[in-house]
Amino acid sequence: MTDALLVNLHGKRLTKSALRYQFDKARKLAKVALPEAENDLLEFIFYDLRAKAADDTKDQLREQAATDLLGHDSVKTTQRHYFRNGKKVQPTK
């Protein structure tokens, strides 16, 4: 067992390369399912997941928790580079 945030089906730490592989695979499947969104999907990069994690953590817990998650020393760094202050919308199904 591991204390890692992301684990594989066997409970072991998910490596960066395995996570990247799954991300690329999901993006390819999405392009097949939604060809009209191909340009948007190509603009969505792996690094966007980090900002999404920061936003979700801030919304569910607090800014300091997001800062801790990303390993920043200052909340100001996280605010400046990761928090998105756009309009909140309901997710699509």
C-alpha cells in the first residue's frame, strides 16, 4: 500500500509516464467521440490538470490546502499561477 494520491489498479503509485499515457489515450478517444471539438482537445494539455486540481481543492477545502497540494511555499504563488476566477458553470453530462 502507498500514501500516493494517484494509484493504479494494484494500489501502487501511478507513475508520471503511466498517467501521461492514460491522458493521451483519453484525449485520442475524446477526439474520435467529438470530432467537432478536436481543436479544443488539442489545446487541452497535461499541465491543465494541475490547475484543475488546484481549483477543485480550493473550492472544496481552502486556498492553503491547494497551495500545500501543489507544494508551493506561498498562497500568492498558487493564486497568481493556478486559480482561475472565471464564471462557475454546471458540468455537462
